[in-house]
Amino acid sequence: MIIIRHPTEMTAWAKEQAGRGIALVPTMGFFHEGHLSLMRRAGQLADQVAVSLFVNPTQFGPQEDLAAYPRNFESDQAMAEAAGVAVLFAPDAADMYPAVFSTTVTVGKELTGKLCGASRPGHFAGVATVVCKLFSIVRPDLAVFGEKDWQQLAVIRRMTVDLNLGVEIVSHPIVREADGLAMSSRNTYLAPQQREAALSLSRALALARTLAAKGERSAERLTAALRDFIHSFQETAVDYISFVHQDSLQHVTEIDETTILALAVKIGGKVRLIDNGRVM
Ligand code: PAF
């Protein structure tokens, strides 16, 4: 595996691969099994796997965890190599965003103004801009993203089509711990006693499925039941419980097979976790 630090060198490598398919897995590092499953999937779909490792400052709000975001380059390097990655692209922020940088990619509010976008203003502009840059730099044929960030996936799909970026977007299912917690680099922020509270998300998904299986279709009634359920765990505060259409992210009043339940819950006032899934 080679490590490339500079965008220009990354593009030069991509151009040398002419004819060999490149799959990109964009990441912010601190790899866990979720990331590795994306890398392995990418390896099944293309000749060469490139992984970007960049904690993108523009997608963090001023009060968010940019400085504290977990990092471990040596461990990430070893894990990516073992997963068969050809190139690890780990640029510096100063090379991605030089002083003169002044372009932002903004996807419309109908996708970015709700769910995580409502409590994290500017977040999806940061994500869209960096992913657009990564596509330009790495020039992949396809890119693999995890379904845990369902809204991010919808935003990136929209941007890729709207801007004719010519990159196939592949989504990969959420990878969970044995107890159901969706894997996330941010799980490392959880104190041991908060682990039970963190399970409120996956258990709320399970409860929604049980209620749907019994015939409940009302998003309003389901939301009320899930809110009570999540708040029955200590130290939890619901950010949102939303039933949305899988592609448009429009809120639905009656759930069906195209509905995604999206959840965001703060644990202990600090650790914000997300999860999602179909309920029927
Ligand atoms: O999902 C992430 O880790 C990030 O949002 C991404 C897609 C790598 C962009 O920085």
C-alpha cells in the first residue's frame, strides 16, 4: 500500500491507472470494522481501492468535536493495508483548503435542511464540498459509503447526479456491534456507564419494527412511542426521530416499505449518535 499526502500526487497516481477501475472509500479515519467492510466491498467492485483519510474541518461546526475527533494514523495504516487497499490518501488541511480556497458545493435544503442538517448548519455543505474535491482528485469509477449516514448518502447521490460527476455511488449496510450498537468512531466518546443508553437507538429501531409488524402505520404515534422509549434510558435526549422517504427524505405520515426511520440521540449531553433503518 502506498501513502499519498498531496492532492496533485494523488491525481497523478489516478491518471496512471488508466483502464483499471478505481474504487474510493472516503473516510475520516479511526478505522473500525464498519470502515473495513467498506474497503472489502470496494475491493470486490474494482481493481484498485483508494481510501481517503481526512478529518474534514469544514463539516464541523464551531462547537463540535473537530479537535477531539479520534485519530490513530499508524493503526489506520496497518488496517487499510491488511484490507488490501492500494492507496491511502491522507492530505493536510492546508493542501485541501489553501488560503485562497473559496468554493462551496451546496445541495438544496430539501435534502440538507432537516434531520442532521437542522442541528448541524453547514455540515452538509462541508461534506458535499470535500466529497466533490475527493472525486476530482482521486477520479474514482465508484465510491462506497456506509448507510449509517443515510442523509449523507442521499446528499452525495444528489450532488453526483446534479453535477454529472460520473462516479457510481455504492451504499453498504450498517455494521453493528454484537449488542446492536451501530459502529462509529464516535462510540469511543461513550463512558462505560453510557453504553446502555447508546443502545436506545438500535432498540428503538427494533421496537418500531415490532409495532409496525403489529399493524401500526402512523408516523406520529410511532414517534411518540419511540420518544418515550428512548427517554426511558438514562442520560438520553432525542435530537430527532423522523420517518422519511428513503430517497427524497420527505417526512411521511404513514410508513411503508420505502420509509426509513432516522434517529439522532444525545447521550450524556455530549455524545451525539445516529442510526437508521427500515421498519417494514
Ligand atoms: O462519513 C464520513 O466519514 C465523512 O462525512 C466523509 C464522507 C469522509 C466526508 O468527510
